[in-house]
Amino acid sequence: MLPLYSYKHPSSYTTNGMRSPALAYTQSVQEANELIQALRGHVGFDMEWKVDFRKSAKQRRTAIVQLCDDKLILVLHLHHMSEIPNELIKLLTDKQRYKIGVNVSNDGRKFYNDFKIQLNSLLELTYLAKSIHSAELGSNRVLISLDKLTEFLLQERLDKGTERVGDWENKLNWKQIEYAANDVYASYQMFDKLSSQSTETNFDKFLVDKDYDKSSSALKEIPNNDKIISNSGKVIYNRVIRSLTKDNVTLTYLQPRHIKTLKWYFENQRSLDQTRNELRPEKPLARITVILYATEILLLSKKGYSDAMLVKLQNDIEKYLDVSIKKSWYEDYGCLF
């Protein structure tokens, strides 16, 4: 198994023997302005927001913005700021400095929808990586997850716990801050490594600014940017229309098996074993089968789902699946949440 990634132990090609980057977290507009001015050159960029799983709930506003250069990581808690820091606006709209990330076009679109600020020079790491490593990663425009790119390029794995769908609006705990720091610094390190491997020095062709349509009320992405490939490479998920593709079969709507599972497992609050029996009394389904049905429900449902539904599924995965099956579930589906 690959070692866990940590910004505290960065690869030598980025730091050149220097100490690990400093990490700063702030809820202050003034402090944020001062810290952002300390960043140099192109920057790693990421965002976090609280996921609301209630049915028909609107997407929450961006709560956290992460930025970094080689020596400094910033975690800016916008949710607690009275306004967007001016220096943040200047940096994010600067056409000369890349904002580097994975699925960064989606972040740019969300930032515009939340704050009506058009971001510039958003560089998609997937496209840069595929231009250099097309033999291993392919040359299409399907996005690769941050987790998978980190494993391929840095030979380390990101610790993807429950923080991904955690509460980013309340005061952050240290584990959340480290999670946010690791994500953005991994992106920066991968850009640093890829730029050193490339014969080019200008990476403007990997910018995704052109995917935006400012004339619309909400910025739109090209269709391929709506898709993300799972860590295993076996599942493609379209997060806009909420469809799943596996083994050349695409699911766009809940199937009869999902409707029955939704009724017994979630709505009637049956246990996993009770649901197995309800779905096929003569020969109960395997536990992993019901768990996969429940997982697909959460990913496919157009109405969304509640915190309780996700927690119920996670608890049963921890309780009933052995380590190898649990790992396969995460590689195929868990990484898509």
C-alpha cells in the first residue's frame, strides 16, 4: 500500500531540501489580505463547502478557499468573513497566474454562482498530466480524481475520510484543516512535477476559462468536465445529470431494484439483513449487493438524500464489509462522493 500523503513531508523536487510549507488558517478579512500577498507565482487552488443531503436542498455557498505556493498554504474561512478579501479577488481574477487544481472548472463555476466573480487562468491538472503521460492515463478529456492523480504522480495516497462531506461552515478542527491543506498542496506539487517533466514552459492550452459562458446566469462547463472517473477507473460519474457508467452500461435513473431498496432500506429503516430478505425472500441477496444498490441510489437520486441515509450506509459498510471489499467499494464508488 502506498504511504499517506502529507504536506508536512513534501517531495524533494518541490522543496529542494527546504522545510515543509507553513500553514495558516484565518477567518479574518484583513489577515487574509496580508497572507495572500505573501504568495508568489502560480498557486494551488481548491474549495470546500458543506454538503446538504436533504431532499431538494440547494447547494451551500463556498465555505473554504485553499491557496498555496511552494512555501505557504492558506486555508481561508470565507463563511466567517464579512466580505470576500480584495486580495483574493485580485489573485483569482489575475490572468497571469495559474490557479491549479483538479476539476477546477467546476470550482470556478461554483465560485461565480456563489459570488458573481469570474475567475481567470484556471489550469486543469488532468489535461496537463494526460499530455505528458498519455500512455498510462489516456488522452481523452474525462477527468481523473485528485486521489488517483496523487497516487500516480506522487506515489502517495490522500487520506479521504469523512472530512470530504463534513461541516465546513462551523469552526474547523485540526483534522479538517490538514485535509484541506493536503488537497491543495498535492495539486501544487503535481503541477511542479509535471512542469519539470514537460518540454513546454507555457501551459495556457490547459486552461479551462474558455469553458465558461458569462452571458448565462450560471456558468456552464463543457459536457466532459461534468464527468469524473473513479479511482479504479471502472466507473464514470456525471455529477450534473447524476448518471453512472460501468462496464459500458449507463444508469441515468433509479431502476426497480433501486426503488425496492429505497423503500425497505432507507424509507422503512430495515436493517441490511432484513432488506436482503425483503428483496429476495427465497434466497437473500449478498450484503455487498444491497450495499451497491444503496450506493447507486445516493449517486443517482435527482432529489438528493439526507445525512441519515449516508450515515446508515457508511455504518453498514464499516460493520459488514471486510477490508478488501471495502477498499474495492471505495475505489469504485466511495471516491465519487
